[in-house]
Amino acid sequence: MRTVLMKRRFGASSLECVVAFTLLSSALAFATPLVVKHRRLVTSQREYRLALDEVTNQMERLTALPSGEVEKAVKQLTLSEFAAERLSEASLRGEIRSVEMGWQITLSLTWEQPTAAPVTLTGWILPDRVASAGRSGQP
């Protein structure tokens, strides 16, 4: 009986190695495109969050200005250095127009990315601020 146990092999056969290699390569072939797509999605989301932060910061800055300076500031909009370095070919556009309740400011940021829609944000300057500037609601 002891001789039978001694002759037993404890290693893996070549067939088992081929099956294990096939399963491993199939799993890698399935997982690799998912990892690549995940990385692209994370990069895209990071750029979108950065663009949203940039537009939000610009809007806060514009709506905090005195009414007499808003129109000039909208015409002179520029991206921050931080956003300009990280968003390829980014451009920030602003528009100001008179509406019933004061002024409407619309900011839009676009950048070079195949699937990215522009980030657009709208803010309002209410009539009491417009009237205090003595501008009769016209930007």
C-alpha cells in the first residue's frame, strides 16, 4: 500500500496547464477592454467636473461684481490657468442679456473631447441690483 502512495504524482499534467492557460487568457481578453473603457470614462468624468467647477467659479465671480462692471467682465472672460492646462483646446464664452427679472448671464465652456457636450450655466442679476446701478435693466 505504501508503494502505491509513493508512486502517485502530485504535479499538474500538461492538459491541466493548457486548460488553465485557456481560461486565464479568455478572462484577460474579456477584462482588458473593460479596463480601457473604465479609464476613458474616469478621464472624461474628471474633465467634466473640472469644466463644471470652472464655469461655476466664473459665474460666482460675475454675479458678485457690481452691476456696472458685469458687462465688461463678461466680454473679458478667460479660463483659469489650471483649467486651461488640463482641458485641451478649451474656450469659455459668455452672454449677457436683459430679461424681465433683470439680467441673464449664460456661460458656456467647450473643450476638445469627442463625447463631451459643452458645460453651460445660467445666472441672473435681479432688478434691485440693476436699479441700484442706474442702468434701467439694459446691460
